[in-house]
Amino acid sequence: MTNGSKSIGILTAGGDCQGLNAAIRGVAKTAINQYGMQVIGFLDGFRGLAENRYERLDGEKLSGILTLGGTILGTSRDKPHKIAIGDKFIDAISQAEENYHKLHLDALVCIGGGGTQKNALRLLKKTDMNIITLPKTIDNDVWGTDLCFGYDTAVEIATEAIDRLHSTASSHHRVMVVEIMGHNTGWLTAASGLAGGADVVVIPEIPYDIEVIKNALIERNRKGKRFSIVAVAEGARPKDENEIPNDFEDSTAVHLTHRLAELTGLETRLTSLGHVMRGGSPTAADRILATKLGTKAAQLIAEGQSGVMVAERAGYAVPVPLEEIAGNRRIIEDDHPLLESLRNLGICLGV
Ligand code: F6P
């Protein structure tokens, strides 16, 4: 099937992750090869759309990118209604709309996490642009999809880090605290904690009690297990307000590391995985997911759909209205199988 006439734009916005290039390739190759469309990529997220900075995506540009980390288009955290120019912010929505029409686009594909879904909905409501989105983020917290691409690769990286921390923890008889990305949700920490065999898993969804963690570590030590791994999500928070990090400790993980050393008397070290988790080549699972959602997006555009995010649901790529997605966040519910398994194994969740 070809209609030969459509032109589309693609942009990647928000924090990068693995699988973005696979998604760009999936959208663009399907659009070009199956439907005879013209494809351009805006540079640096919504900023490139507002500033009309783009490049044509053709066979050559799309070749060899499936396995690459990052995004060939660049990204930024700019919001279309709040683009930073010097020390000021400007609303660039009408500029974005003007550029879209100047380029005779029929649709725009926005690839991003929760913030991007909100920005895409804003453009959809305030302009006459046709918009389709894809869910990406290592945090895996976009509402309405079973999975986001980037997540699987980041879980692999964090799991490998926990595996590696085991041997040094064991040699030195230390408590190793490992800080894992996820500022609002604990998907990465719970999954890699389970896969890597952490002894304590602390996530934002379950505010922790420091006494419970202290007791778990002392109890392990008493049983002759002379090391422990504590996996902490970046956004984890204590139950007790007195345990909130002070001005010198800029994260919960730093505070927790100090406090656990103090309370248990055990030698304790902190490893922060940070942006390492977002780098490098995507796993096969992320390449497949990004390609599946990307190719479906092009198909939906050819069918004339707009205002939807292409979600992964029970193995299928399905369109879900952006209205249902934007503004919501997918947290780990208390009865989620990941938490059930952690509890069944006797892993301390800090409560
Ligand atoms: O949203 C994904 C994420 O990786 C979070 O887990 C983390 O808190 C944040 O991005 C870091 O973002 P930045 O790239 O702005 O440092």
C-alpha cells in the first residue's frame, strides 16, 4: 500500500535511552519503504521543531543505527511552551506549528517519556498538528504501556553492576549501597535488585524505615553473611522526616549510606550508577520493542490516525489515546509480581 504523498517528522525528547535509534529507524524505514513517505528528523527534541532545525532521514542516514545507543537526532528537555533562550523562557508552540506547516508535514512522531507525552498532548490540543507518540524511558514509568524501551537494557546494566559489587562486597565484608536511576518509580531498582540478588531493595513507592534496614543488615551479619547489597532508587524516600538528606548529602543514597554505617557499625560504601545506565547499545529485547512500536507508528500514520501513543500491551503494539496517557505515571503497585517475588524471597523492602 502506498499513498506516496505524506511527509512526516520525528523527534526524540527528554532523557536519552537505549533503543531510540531503533525506533527512529522503525518509523522511518516503514514510512519510506511501505508508504512512500518523506521523513525528516528534528534535532534536539522540541527545541529543533521550534527552531526549524532538522535533517532529512533517508536510507543512508538510517543505515547502521539499529545497534547504536543515544539518539542520532539529539535530544533536550525543552518543552514547546517553555523554550529557554538565554535566561528567559518563550512559548514556541505557534512557531512549532508554523514550521510543521512550512515543511508540509502530515504528522509528527514524538518519542519520549512522561514529560514528552504531556508536551505532545499540549501540541495536539493547541495546534492542528497530527501527532503520534512512542513510550521510551529507562524508568519504565509511562502510563498505559506494559513496557517502555530503554528499560530492559538499563536493567541489564544495573544487574551486572550488582553482580560485580557482590565479589568486592564479599572480599571486604562490606555493605555496598548501589544507587539506581528512577526519580519517581522503582522499576529499575526492583527488577535489577531481584535479578542481581540484592539483600535490601528501597524504592520510591515504599517509603523506608531506617531501623528496618539496619536490623536486616545486622541480622544477616549475625547469621555469618558478612556482606550485603542495598539497592536504592534515586527517588527513594524515608518515612521519617528526620531521615531526609541534609544540605551536604545531596541524595537519599548518600544519606542512607552514612546512616547505615553509623547505625550498624559495618563498613559501608556507595556506588552511584547514574547515566551509565542510559548508555551503550540496546539489548535485543529493546531493539525488538522499539522497532515494533516504531513500525506500528508509521502504519497508524498511513491509516490517518493521530492523538495516540503506540503502547505495548500483552505483546501487541496498540494505539492508546494520548488523553489517557499524559499526566499519569505508572508506579509499581503493591501487589505487583516483582514485589511479591522480592517479599517471598525475604528481601528487605525497608518496611
Ligand atoms: O527520566 C530518566 C532519568 O534517567 C531518571 O531516572 C533520572 O532521574 C533522570 O533521567 C536524569 O536526567 P538528566 O539527564 O537530566 O540528568
